[in-house]
Amino acid sequence: MIEVWGRRSSINVQKVLWALGETGQPFERHAAGGQFGGLDDKVFLKMNPNGLVPVMKDGTVTLFESNTMMRYLARKYGKDNIRPRGQKPWALADQWTDWTATTLNAPMFTILFDTVRATPEQKNPAAVKEAEKKAGDLFKIANRAIGRKPWLTGRHFNYADIALGVYYWRYLAFDVKHAKTPNLDRWMEQIKERSAFKEWGMVPVGNSPEEWNANEKALG
């Protein structure tokens, strides 16, 4: 059986769990990281010397990096659920999945830290205002890319929708001014109908360190 190490409050863990849910593969999850600790354990560091979650083990294959895990699951178990259908959709799926990590993640992390996880003494209004504008501009790019298409890369859902979906769900939960992105809103309504997203992607964020910690503890 596939095993995953990570806490559900982690956006990278959410991607992997959602992808697994879409494939229908059974798996076992071990809460790790955050208040659950365990990342400096020798056994864990052997699986991921970076000391970060998620980690996924499938038989003799042990992986870190959540986007790599989604691609692996798409190739091995994807079929018509998270696997892109054709070379062009696959290339576009890789492009947008990488874009979320290399471009979108930075302003999203700033907003998360400042509006949810920071203490009053740690808050930086100027930084969060800049990140709010940057994130909004980036989601406008994705909004234009989707256009009238049902899914990010075309006619069919794939792991790129997961990669962007976890970020957009979190963005809408943040107490910030949101960009006008009607195509993404329409797309998100479809996302919210997927059973795997309901189970693994609809994770509450909260608006304070206390709420974040309580959610993390409850979710495991």
C-alpha cells in the first residue's frame, strides 16, 4: 500500500492526497511535520534528507517533492483521472504545475504567514499588501489562460488543476482583497464538485495562529 508522510495543513501534502483520491488508490497517511514533528527522525531523514513533508513511498519507490509525486501517480495510476491526455496537455500541465511552485508560491506564503500564522509583533502590512497585489496579478494570468476552457489545460481535468486548485482555494479563504477572476471562479465551482477535493482539498485555513494550530491538530 502507498504510504504518505505529512500533515493535512500543508498545501504540498494536500496536492498529493487529492491526487491519490482522484486515482482511487488506497493509501496510509502518517501525520508528520508542524506540531506533529518527526522530521528530524533518522528514518524520516533517510527518506527525505531535506527534512520536509510530504514523503511518499510506493513499494520500492520513495519520493519527496509533491509535484513529482503527482506526476508519478499520473503515469502509474492516472488513466483518465489525473493523467494529461496527449503530449500538448502534458506539456501544459507541467508548465502550470511548475508555475505554481516557482512563481505563485512566494506571494501566497507571504499572505499565509502575515494574515494567518504571524503574531501581532511579526505582522508586516507593507509586505502583505505587496503580496496581495502580486498574487492577484498572477491569478489574473491563470484566469486568462483558462478562458472558456473547462479545465486549465483543455477539455480534461489533470494534475495541473490540482496544483492550481489548492492555491486558489486557499487564496479565496484569505482575508485580503481578491482579484476579479470569473473564469477561475467558474472553474473552482467544478473543482468543488469533485469528491476527492471535498475529502482532501477543502482544508480550512483560519485567520490567526490559534485557528491555524487548532485546524492542524484536528486534521492530523
